[in-house]
Amino acid sequence: MLDGNKCEAEVFERYPDLVPKVKHLNHDDKFQIEDGLNMRAVYTPGHCTDHMSFIVDSDTDKQRLLFSGDVVLGSPSTTVEDLSQYLDTLDNLLALKADTIFVPHSEPGRIDE
């Protein structure tokens, strides 16, 4: 989700060739990765205003994977722009009932760990 925030502006200023290559995503946009493997964009604000996470569902083994991005970090701290939004986002991620969560800067694990 592109919203013109400070981080986005810094990236595009540093790498202007990216601007025409970046596609705007909306909450709940869906993509088929391959037969039986589907990905869905999930708007997850709080860490930053335009943050997206991704759910991958497998039709064959019924696994649900969450790629959280920096909204859930593998280290003990994160930067938060809006605490209320951030806490709502964490509740929403729990409600997705992912089998495994992939977080940056850490090993994958269960969302209830």
C-alpha cells in the first residue's frame, strides 16, 4: 500500500528507477503463486502506515503461512508509529490462525510461541 510516507519517499528518492516498477497493493488482493498455492495481501498498519503482510495458503496440505514483515520482528523490539493500530494489527494477525509465521531477523515459528 503506497501512501507517500517518509520511508517510502526516502526509498524512491534513493532509487528513482523503482517508481515505475512498484505496484500498489490493497488489503485482500489475491495472487495465485502456482496451482494450489495462493497468496493474499493483508494491510497491517501500526509499525508504519503502509505496511503489508502476506498469507500463503496451500490447498494440498492445508497449511497457512504468514509472512509478517517488520510488523512482527524476531528481535525483542520494533518501531511503532501508532500503538493502537499496532495492537489491533497483532489481534488481526492472531485471528488469521496461521500455522507458521515467518518474521524478519529470526527463524520461522508458530504464531502462538
